[in-house]
Amino acid sequence: MRAFLLLVSFTALLFAEVSGEQVFDAKCASCHVKSISRAETFKMLDKLKAPPMVEVANQLKSHIIIKGDDEDLHRAVVIAFVKHYIENPDIMISFCNPGALDRFGTMPSQKGKLSEEEKQAVAEWLYDFYEGKRFE
């Protein structure tokens, strides 16, 4: 019976869904602040390692434009971009504003630091969590 319970527990762990917010908290929050106002950002700018994630999400969503305003397609393209950018950051494809790039530079590659499932989860979370939230 104990072996059966162990097997069931192990199987449940294998199929447990990864939480995008948990991935963010564990792997992204050491550099990107989850929620902060613009005024607070400028007060502590010298302490920040990267742009606040609310601003990153806003920049991505406003600069990735889909013809016909297809929301599902827009979400899919933003998620695909985030997954690619996590491992292949490049100033040539960055959507950060020039001031953020001057201050923080380009994000270091996180290649090999997140699984495909973690990249998918955090990219989906980034899109959904910041829906309607502004960097003000």
C-alpha cells in the first residue's frame, strides 16, 4: 500500500501544472520587481537591477501589434516572443524604452535556467497578470 501511495504521489508531481507566478517569484523577481509605481521606481532606481515587470509587460503588449486586433493571436505572439527572449535577449529585438536600455542594458540570457514548461508558464502569467495594469 505504501508503494502505491508513493507511486501516486510521484505521478501527481510529474503532472502538476507549473505556476507562472511561482516561476516568476523563483527565477525572475530577483531582478524584476513584480508591482511598483512609476514614482516609486524613480525613487529607488539606483537599487533596481532591471525594469519593473509591469513596464516590461506594457511595452511588449503595446509594441507587438497584430493586424485585425485578434486578441488570442496577440497573446500567442507575445508569449512566443517572451519565451524566445528569455534565452536570446538582443537589443535589436528589445521593446524596452531607450531610457531603460541605457540604465539596465540587455537582459542576460537565461538559456538552460528554465524548462520549456517554466518558460511557457511565466510567459502566459506575464501576459495575463498584467492585463489592464499600467505603470503609473
